Amino acid sequence: MKLSSLFITGSFLTSLTFGIPLYDLGKTLETTSYSPDETFLINEFSNQLTQIDQFNSTNSTKCEKCIKRLNLGKSIALTRPNLIYPIFTKWCIDNEILKDSTTCKLTYGRNTVHNASEGTNFANLLTLMDPNSYDGQLFCHYQQDKKCPLPKTPEIDMSSYWPEKQSKHFKAPEPSNETYNVLHISDFHIELDYQIGTEGNCTQNMCCTTHNDNKDIKPEGWSYTMNLTESQANNLSFTPAWYDSNGDLQYDEPIDVFSNDSIWQPASTWGQYKCDSPEVLINSSLKSIAKYQNKLGLDFKFSIFTGDLVDHDEDNHLNYEKNIKSEEIIFRDIKSTLKDIPVYPVLGNHDTFPYAQMAQEKSGFANLFNWNAELMGDLWEDYNWINSSTARYVRKHYSGFAVETSTNLKVIALNSNAYYASNLYNYWNATDIDSFGQFQFLIDELIESESKDQRVWIIAHIPFIQEALPIPAEVFQQILKRFSPYTIAGIFFGHTHEDQFNILYDGEVTNKTEDNAVNIAWISQAVTPLFQNNPSWRYYTIDSKTHSVMNSYNYYFKLNETWYEGSSEPNWEFEYSAREAYSNVVPNWPDSSPLNATFWHKVAHAIHESDEVAQTYNNYKRRFSPFVEQCIGTNDCDGSFCFLSSFTLKDYEACMKAFDEPKFQ
Ligand SMILES: *[C@@H]1O[C@H](CO)[C@@H](O)[C@H](O)[C@H]1NC(C)=O
Ligand SMILES: *[C@@H]1O[C@H](CO)[C@@H](O)[C@H](O)[C@H]1NC(C)=O
Ligand SMILES: *[C@@H]1O[C@H](CO)[C@@H](O)[C@H](O)[C@H]1NC(C)=O
Ligand SMILES: *[C@@H]1O[C@H](CO)[C@@H](O)[C@H](O)[C@H]1NC(C)=O
Ligand SMILES: *[C@@H]1O[C@H](CO)[C@@H](O)[C@H](O)[C@H]1NC(C)=O
Ligand SMILES: *[C@@H]1O[C@H](CO)[C@@H](O)[C@H](O)[C@H]1NC(C)=O
Ligand SMILES: *[C@@H]1O[C@H](CO)[C@@H](O)[C@H](O)[C@H]1NC(C)=O
Ligand SMILES: *[C@@H]1O[C@H](CO)[C@@H](O)[C@H](O)[C@H]1NC(C)=O
Ligand SMILES: *[C@@H]1O[C@H](CO)[C@@H](O)[C@H](O)[C@H]1NC(C)=O
Ligand SMILES: *[C@@H]1O[C@H](CO)[C@@H](O)[C@H](O)[C@H]1NC(C)=O
Ligand SMILES: *[C@@H]1O[C@H](CO)[C@@H](O)[C@H](O)[C@H]1NC(C)=O
Ligand SMILES: *[C@@H]1O[C@H](CO)[C@@H](O)[C@H](O)[C@H]1NC(C)=O
């Protein structure tokens, strides 16, 4: 039977479904027995997919086969979208396309409020995308294991979007000599399933839960306590603790974690380096902020939060309710601890459901995701962080917004899933430079601020050097270059969990001269200890007139020390301030000068040229955790000048090529 006849005249098409699939309706693989007709189609089409792989193998490239599968998928999705899940799942399992059948189900299975599968969004994408265009090439590159080479990024010239840059726009305004303080927090990642005594050294994604363990057998005689000193062994932290409504620490009965002989490293009260944050750790960090604010008289004018509330649990342990609960708990904890400090948040790639997905308004699928922006608009307005007109904007624009702070700075908040490679909707009409309308909004706000000499901060979760798609990365970079350094006073990201920075240069990608350094993105460290870092937060002193960053101050605690302190509160301490930490490598940097791109250009060079400075940077990057890479006399260290001096992945790769740099971060 020929496929085309099935689609056009086949008697199987009793009901054509063009509607939008809604969560929690319809069928999952497990619960459904398909009708004979459906079963026939599922077998027929999954065989067709298999044949694309098997036959014609000598004549088609991997890329061509990938595109063919998308074309076949599209023709099915346009008529029988609900069959995409069983067809692609069957194909995936039969041909062992992915690691195991669970991964196949999570990738192609139907999404419901209980199942964090991506199949619904894949089916939606198929109805939208043109597999034979840039869309298909891009999808097969990023989403199908580089089956296609990265398609050439079209030339983009954004200059018609704004008035020409005037000569005064090539220079940042001079700071005054007054400052105010701003808090920057990022990447809380609450682990709702965190349980003391479970495996903190598991062999899966998310340790410290009852659903994960260590698959390796412990060697004879191995025990967690064997290398501890006597006082450490007598003082282990396995007592559940929480803060009551007065902010006082309360304890439950200690847990006997050693009765389970299979555990390598039991999860303890305050956290583990392979786990996300138990709620008590999040509250401890917030309490330490309040404490230092008081003690040092910091009087934060506002706070920025650069995203990620939900944990890194495997997809089959995530669901819609857990997502909402994580978001609500953390914002509630922030509000109850920071009280009247306005918080300007963005959502991260984890703060949506399913993971990383978000559809454009014009795609017709936005209603699958609007609950999130609506919830954020409601919460942030309730907490008095934004007013009702800003909240209205948040609800309708993917949780993005622009606000004027009490210090007359404009903060523009963007949702980075609009450019993230893991969001399937970004493969629809991917040459559209602004399918979410977010860049036009950013440009309009920047033009308005520039016209009244107002300065602007931009906050978003994912740095463009990370998994940002090439077209939005290029668009964003052109916007930044146009409005730097005169209007854009700061760019702030999270996401990497590491304390890092990226310098933006104007001019040719490889012409990274001091004169060309026009802006810098501050990438914040995280509160979550995952991946092998100490929990940390920071604040900035900000020039009152220009809103340039004059200094940064980081605070942290040594997580490993809390394991031997009888569950008493972590000892949050001052870690470093950037101006002092790098004063010997940027000598004579005037007190009156901001820590701007010129300063960080000098720091990046020093990190690149000296193992000692690279060690300093790496210590801070992981906040002195036991997993800091050793730089002196080794090659393991992250001293990548290219990472620090690039703003997009394309720049980074060009830099690596031009400088023949062996160190990869
Ligand atoms: C394989 O190639 C032949 C000849 O080009 C073509 O007729 C056939 O449809 C292809 N099969 C698939 C599954 O693409
Ligand atoms: C594969 O390519 C060769 C040489 O171009 C051609 O002779 C042959 O018919 C092709 N086979 C298929 C199945 O398309
Ligand atoms: C979907 O979720 C239900 C309820 O949690 C579960 O029983 C089922 O196995 C899940 N199905 C898939 C395909 O993950
Ligand atoms: C700096 O501060 C001092 C004392 O507060 C003040 O007298 C002086 O005018 C200020 N200078 C500038 C340039 O604002
Ligand atoms: C001991 O821990 C393993 C995971 O490492 C878990 O599967 C098992 O259920 C635990 N046993 C008990 C009695 O809690
Ligand atoms: C104890 O120390 C020895 C020697 O350094 C090491 O091989 C072993 O892995 C350690 N055991 C534990 C439980 O940390
Ligand atoms: C964690 O488990 C691995 C085996 O999966 C083992 O090699 C390693 O030493 C363990 N580390 C700790 C700290 O328990
Ligand atoms: C795709 O993008 C182009 C360029 O922005 C736009 O003109 C076109 O309308 C878009 N197509 C769809 C289907 O939205
Ligand atoms: C590099 O940038 C400088 C300005 O800093 C400029 O004078 C020079 O022409 C540029 N060189 C190249 C090769 O683009
Ligand atoms: C950074 O500040 C220094 C000293 O005030 C100034 O010379 C330089 O032009 C500034 N760099 C940028 C990119 O604004
Ligand atoms: C246990 O840890 C606490 C907190 O660090 C400390 O005050 C106490 O002395 C320790 N006890 C022992 C027996 O080491
Ligand atoms: C914690 O880790 C740091 C960094 O490796 C180390 O210097 C310190 O001794 C450790 N503390 C304990 C109590 O193990």
C-alpha cells in the first residue's frame, strides 16, 4: 500500500484532528488499546520510518534520512496527530534509537499533566515546521544527534530596527561617587523529593531521592565513616531540619542512615554535591542574605533572580504539579525572607512543563503554556514586586517584562526558552528572527531609554554562549552592540551554576582588543550545590547615577563541613569581592571606575596568561568546593580565554580556531 493513497483517499481517516491537543485528555501508550485501524497505521508508519533507516542506506546521508522521517512525520501529524506518539515511540524502541524504551517514551510519548514526555510538542512542531527548509536541517542538527551539519546561519542585518548610533553612544557615562546595593540570586533548584539517608552518590541524574541509587557494588569493607576522624564520625548531620515561621531552626528526630548497607554516601541535612537543594538549604541562603543585609547595612534597593526553581530530576519523575509547587514554594520563601525588597525574576529552562518547552503566541499552541506566565504575573503582583500593568504584560508575554526601579534604572527581563536549543518550538520557521516578539520588545524599550538617556539592565537565564540557537544569538548580539556601552549598563545571566563572565567585543570576532570591549555579562553562581559547587549568592554595589556595577561581593558556605556539624546551621561567610580579588592583575584601576568590559578584558587576559590567576578564577567559579580543578602544573583547569571573551557559541568556536586554544571549558 502506498502512503500517499492512505492520506488522500484512505478509508482509515474517519476523524481528522486539527485541534490543539490538551493535557490530560486522550490516550497514553499504556492505557490505550488502539482500534484495529489505528494499530494498522501504527505498524505501517513505524515500519516506514524503519525503512528510511534501513533501505536506501547507501544512497542517502544520515541527514537526508532524518529529513525524510520528518516529512513522513509531518504528513501523519497533519491528519492523525494522536498517532505520532505510538508511531515514533514504536520506531524508536524497535530500532533502539535511544538509550532504552523509557527514553523513547519520554522523547516521543504523549505529554499529560502526569507525564513529562515531549511527544506532544514534537507532534505540534511537525504540524508547523517545513522539514525541507532550514527548520529541518537545524532540528536534525540539534535534536537528532547532529544527523545534519549545522546549516549556514543566514546573513542578518538588524540596522533597520533602530536609529543610527550617535557619537555620544560610543561611550558610557561617567559614574558619580554614590552607590546603592542590589542582590543577585540564581538557580535554587528545589529538590522536593530530597530525603536524608538516601543515596547521595547515585549513578543516575538526581541523587538524594528514594527513586535513585548507586548501581555499583561497594567494595568489601567500604563504609562512609571509614576515613573520618573520631569527632567527625560522632557529629554527623542526618537530622531533618526546617525553619519555623519565626525563622528559627527546628529539628525532627535524627535518622539512622547506616541501617541501609547499600548506601555509599547518605544524603545529609544541608545537601550533597550531586544533589539539588533541600528546602532548608534554600531558606538558609535567604536567611543569610537577610542577616548580612542587616549586619552590613546593605539596604538592597531590589534583587534580580536569574531563574531555575525546579530540580534536575529525570523526566519520569517530573510533572505539572511538581513544577508549579516548586515555583510557588521558592517565590513564597523569597518573599517571606526578603520582605519588602522588590525581586525582578526571570524563568529558567527548568521552570516550564514539559522541560524547556514554550510555544509562540502565533503558533496556535501557546495555550499549553500560558498557565505559567499567568501564575507568575499573579504571584509577582501579589508580592508587590511588579505593578498591575506590568503583571498584565507578564501574563501575555511569556513572563517577560520591563520595569523602572526606584533608582530610575530600567530592568528588562527576558525568557530564554525563546532562544534555547531544547525548546522544540524554536525549530518552527527558525529563520524568523523574532518569532516570540521578544527582541522587538527589547529594542523598543532600549530605543525609548536611549532617547531619555536612561540606563538599562537586561536579565535572562541562559547565557548566549550556552545552548542558544545561532539566529537569536546573532540578533541579540547586534542589539547589544548597538546599545552598548551608552544605554546598557548591565547584562545578567544564571544557568551554568558557575561564577563566570562573558565579554562582548565590537568589530571582528577575533579582534578582541581592549578598545573593542563594549560590555560584559555577569553569569551568577548558584545556590544549588549541583554540579559539585558550594552554595552561594552575591550582591553588587551600583553607581547611583549610571547604574554601572562598581563591585561584587560573594557569600558562600562549605557544604562538606556541614556533614560533620551535627546538623547545625551552615556557616555562611564572605568569599570575595571582584575589585579586590583582581586588584593585583588590574593594577591602578581607579576606585571611581566601574568593573566594566575593559576591567574584565584585563582579568580575562591575566587568567589566560597565568596559572595562578587561573587558579583564583577557578576557586571562585566553584566557590572552593572539593571539586575545584587544579591549574598549577596541570592541563585540567578552565582558563579558557575564548569562553570568557566570547558572547555566543559561534564567536567561541571562531575564537578557538583563531587562537588554536587547547583548553576547553
Ligand atoms: C528508497 O528509495 C527509492 C528509490 O529512490 C524510493 O522509491 C523509495 O521510496 C525510498 N524508500 C523510502 C522508505 O524512502
Ligand atoms: C544508488 O545510487 C546508485 C548510483 O547513483 C544508483 O545506480 C542506484 O540506483 C541507487 N539506488 C537506489 C536504491 O536509489
Ligand atoms: C504516565 O504517568 C502515569 C502516572 O504517573 C504512569 O503510570 C505512566 O507509566 C506514565 N507513562 C509514561 C509513558 O511515562
Ligand atoms: C563626592 O562626594 C563628596 C562627599 O560626599 C562630595 O563633596 C563631592 O561633591 C562628590 N563628588 C562628585 C563628583 O559627585
Ligand atoms: C536502601 O537503599 C537503596 C538505594 O540505595 C534502596 O533501594 C532500598 O530500598 C533501601 N533499603 C531500605 C530498607 O530502605
Ligand atoms: C578512604 O581513603 C582511602 C585512601 O585515601 C580511599 O581509597 C577510600 O576511597 C576512602 N574511603 C572513603 C569511604 O572515602
Ligand atoms: C561514589 O560511587 C562511585 C562508584 O559509583 C565510587 O567510585 C566513588 O568512590 C564514590 N564516592 C563517594 C564519595 O562515595
Ligand atoms: C516565518 O517568518 C517570516 C519572517 O519573519 C514571516 O514573514 C512569516 O510570516 C513566518 N511564517 C509563519 C508561518 O509565521
Ligand atoms: C581591530 O580593532 C581595532 C580597534 O580596536 C581597529 O583599529 C582595527 O582595525 C581592527 N582590526 C581588524 C583586523 O579588524
Ligand atoms: C571602563 O572604564 C574605564 C575607566 O573609567 C574607561 O576608560 C573605559 O572606557 C570603560 N570601558 C567601557 C567599555 O565602558
Ligand atoms: C559538632 O559540631 C558542632 C558545630 O560545628 C560543634 O559545635 C561541636 O563541637 C561538634 N561536636 C563534636 C563532638 O565534634
Ligand atoms: C571541605 O572541602 C575543602 C575543599 O576541598 C577542604 O579544604 C576542606 O578540608 C573540606 N572540609 C572537610 C571537613 O572535609
